[in-house]
Amino acid sequence: MDVFSATSKQVGTATAPKVAETPSTQKIEQSDKIAKSNQEIAKPSSDVLNKTVNDLNEQMDKLETNIAFGFNDEISLMYVNVMEKSTGKSIRKIPTEEAMALSAKMKEIVGIIFDKKG
């Protein structure tokens, strides 16, 4: 028996490698559902945020802290206000008034640029 015939028999009996299964449509549908639920979580309504702010402020009052939470309707953003307890004077606001004003202006500019009416 020569070398070539022996090796050709080995090659003929070798098994083909297994190919990984392609993802099923069910997995894709599940990931779509997860993405949609994440979008719903990411954008709570202003009513929910206002209630959350009120709840947080009630908890802060019970703890007698100098921290107050707020909600800016114009930009749909919560902020934290650190105040001096005795005078009520604001020490620091996070994000700052300037940052919130800039965000509102940018939102307005984007609205003008992508206005669907015009």
C-alpha cells in the first residue's frame, strides 16, 4: 500500500467540523422586547418624576438634612439643591442653573433645526 492511498482513506473518513447554530428569531424578538422595556424605563413621565421628587424631599425632611430635590419641567431633569439649613440660602445646585439653562436652549435649538412643520 502506498502512502497516497492510505492518506486519502483517512481524509475521506474525517468528519466535518460542526458549525455553530445561528441565533433563533425568538432570541431576537426577546432582545427587541428588552430594548423597548429599557426605553420605557429611560423616559419616565414628568408626573412620576414630580412624585419621586416629593417623596425624596419628605425623606430628607425626616432626616433633617440640608438637601432638597427638584424637577425642571422645561428640560425634564431632576436636580439637587444643597442649602444652608439656618438661612435657606442655596450653597450648590447640581446641575447648575447655567447648565440647565444651556440644556433648555440646546433643546430649543434642536427643536428649531428639526422642526417638522417647516
